[in-house]
Amino acid sequence: MSSAPLDITRIQRRTVWVLSIGQVLGGIAFGATLSLGAVLAAEISGDESFSGLAAAAVTFGTAAIAVPLAALARRFGRRVALTTGMAAALVGVVLVVTAIGMRSFPLLLVSFLLIGGGQAANLQTRFAAADLATDATRGRDLSIVVWATTIGAVLGPNLTGPGEIVGDAVGMPPLSGPYLFTIVGQLLAIALYLFLLRPDPLVLAQRVVADRANAGPKGGAIAKADRPVAARYAIFAIAAAHGVMVSVMAMTPVHLLHHGADLAIIGLTLSLHIAGMYALAPVFGILADRLGRVSTILVGQGLLVAALLTASFGQESNTAVTVGLVLLGLGWSATTVSGSALLTEASSEERRTRRQGLSDFTMSMVAGVGAILAGVVLGWIGYGGLALTVGVLVVAVAASSPLGRRAAASASVES
């Protein structure tokens, strides 16, 4: 029995590495879709106003698959769930190439919906990294997997040029060549999860919980008492931060174009924003472990406030908007990493995967609706007004935090 903790530690370390590599491979598909999706939608539909439907389809596809994928994980383990999500994305990528050849816009949208399955799997990996983690390392382990997304997100769009060359060489339709690399990446991710994610972290965690329950209370690190209020707060914080980030980020290219920025400036701004989202995730993971989950969520809200104020009052300056986007990514990262850790440890074993699926569904739906409404708000009160409007969500997260409620209750008693 004394060797069991050491074995779990070793398995957890290996699991984090496997999941991180899977994130890199899965991120290639998502990066290519982000960079080419809008172009393909406009090209095949013949109407630039339909270009935003590509990202919307991926987002709503992610939301639709998140809950079934979590249920699959609950019943069969992470290995089956992650493999299934990646397989759905693989089918979607193949259909993208087919849709380009057939010039079929409806088929293209269906393809992007299926690619959302891969994104749902990518989101689930952060929870898989927390299945066997202890309280002392949960934020760090989860954040390492989130950080690995940086590589795929950066690599995916940069494979567009080489992909076109390879695609031309083998006679593929224009703009479909980059998806060859995506197909290879998805196949490798499926093989990785299917053969190397052993033992399954969720299945093993469930077994450890059962063994400790049979052995009596021993203060196990994996088995947790259920804290529904904290879990609901975590879901709300993650979804709100994601909605704020997507709403502002989606409208930034349009705003910069209207203010004379060229494509190079826009590309740099979005690249720095993505770096803010993922590159410092381990810092926020360590902070969540040491400072506390809720405290780090509030750090994230502070960063989001700074981001929105900078973007709003500096909307005429490309530099200020870029700084705002970096801060926006940092705020999202702090909230998502710490919120995900809080959700995992606030949920009992039997409720954990269900709530994790609900969290991914909620954040994807909020992002999809937010991206659509952001365009309306942008046209109504401008970019600065949009940034201030979505700030309502940040205030709501801060005000409803357990620390905020405790401070309010203390002030009420003192008065």
C-alpha cells in the first residue's frame, strides 16, 4: 500500500505528458480551422457576410458534443472519450476537403460542426490532467496541458503555406492542402490517446476513490466532498471569462481594419493575444495552487478589467488595443485554469464529469452567442462601448465570488 502514492504520482506525470502532446496535435486542426475557416466560408458561399459562420459552427459543435463526450468519459474513461472526439474531428476535416471539392457550403458547415468535436476533446484534456492530481499540484498539472495548446495554435496557421504546396503537388483543390497536415495530426492524436493513455486516468481515479471508501476515511487527495455552490461559481466564472474574451477578440480585427491597421498588425495582435491565453498558464496554475482557486479567479477578473478599460479608452490606438488583447488573454488564462481546478475539486467523484461537460457546454454556448451579439453591439455603440458592456460579466463574477460574499456579509454584520 505504501507504494501506491508513488505509483499514482508516476502515472500522473506520464498522463500529463501524453495529454500535452495530444493538445499540440489537436491544436493543429483547430489552428488551421481558425485561419482558413472564414476564408473558405466566404469563398464557397460567395458571400463575405457568411464568413463568420465557420467559427460559429465550430463553437456550437463544441457545445453540442461537450456533454455527450463527458458522459462517455464517465462511463468508459477519458481514453475512449478523447479518441471519440478526435475521430469526430477527423471525419470533419475529411468532409472539409470534400466540401471544397464539391463547392458545398452546407457540407462545409457540417464539417466545422464535427471539428467542434476535436475542440471539445481538447477542452476535456485539462480535466483529464486533474483526475489523478493532488490539491498541491492540480492547478499546475492542469495548466501544463493548457500551455501545450500554444504550440498547436501557433503551428496550425503557419502550416497553411507548406500545406498549399503539398496540396498542389497531389492535385487537391485550392485552400484544402493545409488540411493534409490536420488529418495527419488527428490520426496521430487518436493513436496517442488510444494506445498511450494507459492506465486511463479517470478509470484509475474512480478505482482509487472506491478503494479508499472501502478502506475508510483516510483523507484521500482524489476523493472529494461535494460543494455545489463552489462548483456553480466555477462554471459561471469560466463561462463569463470565455464570453468576454471571445466577444472582444472576435470584433478586434474588424475594429483595427476600420482604423487603418494592415493585416500584419492584425495578425501580430491576435498572435500576442493567443500567447497571453496560453503561454503563462503554468504561472497561473502555480498561483492557483499557492494563493487559492478563488483568489486566482479574482486576479483574472482584475486582468480582464484592465484589458477592457485599455481597449475601450485606447480604442483609437493600435498599440493600446494590442495591449488590451494581451491582458484579455491573461485574464482568460487565470480564470480558466483556476476555475477548472476549483470545479474539479469542488465536485464529488460521481458528479465531476457531468459538471465538467456542463462547463464546456456553457462556455461554448456563451462564446457563440457572445460572438454573434458582439457584432450588433459593435455596430451600435462601437468597440469601446462593446468592451465596457461585456465588463458587466466581470463585475458579476467578482461580486458573486465566495470571498466577495464573505466580505459583504462581514460588512453587514459590522454595520
